[in-house]
Amino acid sequence: MRSPIPDFLDETLDRHRSDRSGENADYIPDLAAADPEKLGICISTLDGVKYTSGDAEYEFSIQSMSKPFIYGLALEQVGLPRVLEMVGVEPSGEKFNELSLDKKSGKPLNPMINAGAMAVHSLLGEPGASLAERTEIARAGLSKFAGRELTIDEHVAEGEWGAAYRNVAISNMLRSYDVFLDDPDEVVRGYISQCSVLVTAKDLAIMASTLAGGGVNPLSGEQVLSPRVNRQVLAVMMTCGMYDAAGDWMTEIGIPAKSGVSGGVFGVMPGQVGIATFSPRLDKHGTSVRGAKIFRDLSNRLSLHIMDAPEPARSIIRRDRRFVDSKGDMVRICSLQGLIQWSGSENVIRAMDDPSGSTNVFVLDLRRVNEINGIARRMLTETLSRLEDDGIRVVLMDPDNLMKCKGPDSDLPGVEIIDSLKTVKGLKRVRDDRRKEMAERTP
Ligand code: GLU
């Protein structure tokens, strides 16, 4: 079978190919000269499958799309408190290259605007690291997200440095407010080199899917960012990634994303996919015109808006049946299904609470459960142990050991674990009327 996904991507590009609105970035010579007709897309799954269309293998400089990744690397290197001391996490609502600092704290508002990104760049390596060292840390770090060795386009970097008046001003402002103590020219040059790393839409999609997968690169399997840092990066990207268009982007498109003046845009759907597009003509916010339109399309047609409430979760309680066993005890078998998170565990806990008090044996059947997250497991463990305290015999059917009750480290050491219901002898189904009757008889 030929997958319909590449056809879907071809169609999506074709719908926007004729849109020639916007202009290439003009302040970096190589970007001004880039072929404005290029158009490419790649979607990467969390297991590293890449669906591409158009110019997905064409190389361009990463520009501001480097910022979230370098922020992540700095967080890993010096820790959250140190980074927060230097750069805030508040959306600025300003242009990417605004000469601004937070009025009260005197620090850059967030790491997605140039002021914040340069401050973050200055954290790379040992304090006082050289330009060459920081540049190499940035290049090698970005390569880990892409799963291949990326290179720097020195020509792009030289061109940008030649007219970097605004960024030099920002860097000098940071130095004069003691945000960093390094040579401001070196910090701009390092930041410009970081922006000049070459990527393709395919690389960017892999980089995005590394963030979508909790910091694990789908190609190399390497944990590039810890889950906590990864979350920080995504949260900041979602609120600040699109500068003065962040609100419009999040409400209309709803895919946490980052754009760059080279014409790339990448988006991250946590737990689902990484997406990247490339098309050089930009709108007034510095975002690719066709890129934004394609993202809007994907959001609508693939239901990718992050705030779309999920379908009301199909009940995770598949069946809840009562039996009487050969000894005349009331046995309740509660069978669960799917993925159990906190809200699901609340559901189960509510169902476990049996005010009639007629249950003697409680069987929790997890054979159809795919996953229980940490907090749901703790909630269920606590509830089962309370059932035991109430004198109820608790039995688990948990072939995949999702409740981690097998072995010496079990949180429910006494719990009985069975493989098959046959172990609970002589079960007879209790009908509703009989159940009511039994409940009424119980004091
Ligand atoms: N190197 C560019 C600059 O600092 C990146 C801007 C962007 O991509 O938004 O001006």
C-alpha cells in the first residue's frame, strides 16, 4: 500500500505554491539572495519516520530557530535557576530585535528575542569561554537534536556580521547592564554563528520531534534534554516563540512553533510529531508567509491545535461486574482499558468506593490497559491499600506489571496477583436485583 500521507503533503504544498506574497529577509545578504520559490515540508514521527514533500532536503541557515535548542542546552549546562536569573520567561509582544530589557529586573524578557538569545549564548561553555568554543558547543549541540553533524555557513555568518548594527547594539546594552561580562562583540559573533548553522526541513522536523518526544532524538535514541528542561523549552517556545504574533499564532494555529528569518518554521506537537516547513518570503513579523499558511492548514485538517480538547476519554472502566464465589463472598471485578492518567485514576477511585460495603474481594483487571502514568499509579496504589485496610481482599490482574507490584520493591507487598480469573473459584454472576438485595442485607 502507498501511504496517503506524502500525497496529502504534496497537495498541501500545491495549495500554497502560487502565493508569492511577502519578501525575503533583506538585512542578511545570503537570505536576500535566496531562491524565494523554494518550498518544502517534513513531518517526523516520534519513532523517526519522515514524510516529506518539495524541497525538504534543501539547506538553509537555522537563524532564530536555533534559540529554543540553545536555551535547552544552556538549561542542561547551568541549571534552571541560573538561567532564570539572567533571562525571564515573559512574552515581550515586541519584535525579535527590539532593544529592550525588563524594566524592573533589567534582564531580557525571554530567550526567544535576540536580547535573551544572546544572553543565553553567553552561558555556553565554561565562564569566559572563547568565541570558537561557544560556537562549537552550539554547532555540536544543534547536531544532537538533528541526529547528524551540522555545519556552519561562514558566508551567511560573515554577511550578517557585516551589518549587525542592531544586534551589536543589543549586545552592548546587555553588557552595560551587566547581564553578562563577556566581550559584547564576541557574544554577537557567536550568536550569529549559531544562527548560521545549516539545516534542511528534514533536519528541523527531526529536531522538532526530539522536543515532541520529551527530549529523546528519534534517530539516535539519545536523551538530548531531560524531560523537565524539554518542558521548559516548549512552554517558553509556545508563549514567546512567535514574538509579536505569539497570540495570533497560538489561537489560530495552536502548534507551539518557532520561525526564523531564513524562512523556516518548525512546530512541535508534544507526544505526536515534529513538523517543519521552508519557504523564504516573510510576513511583517518575520515569519514565512507560506509556512504560516501551511501550518494553519495542517492544524485544521489534521486537528493539531494543542488546545483542541481531546475527545471525551472513552471510559477507562471497561466493565464492572459483581459475582458471588463458591464461599458466598461478593467478588467485584473492575476491568480497565487504555491509558490511565490522573483524571482517569480519579474515575477508577470513584468507582472503587462502594458505599454499600458489600464487596469482599476486589479484582482490578489491567489486562487491557496500555499505560498508567506515575501519578495515576500512586493514586491507585493508595486506594487499593485503603481497600485492604477496610478488610477487603485485593487481587490484581496485571500481566505487564504496570502497577509495579511484582517483586520485592512492591508498594503493595501483600497484594495477590493472578493471571487468570479461573483462580477466583466458582464465580456466579450477580444480577442487579440480587446485588441490591445483598446490599440491603449488609448492615
Ligand atoms: N540572526 C537573525 C538575527 O538575529 C535571526 C532572526 C530571526 O531568525 O528571527 O537578526
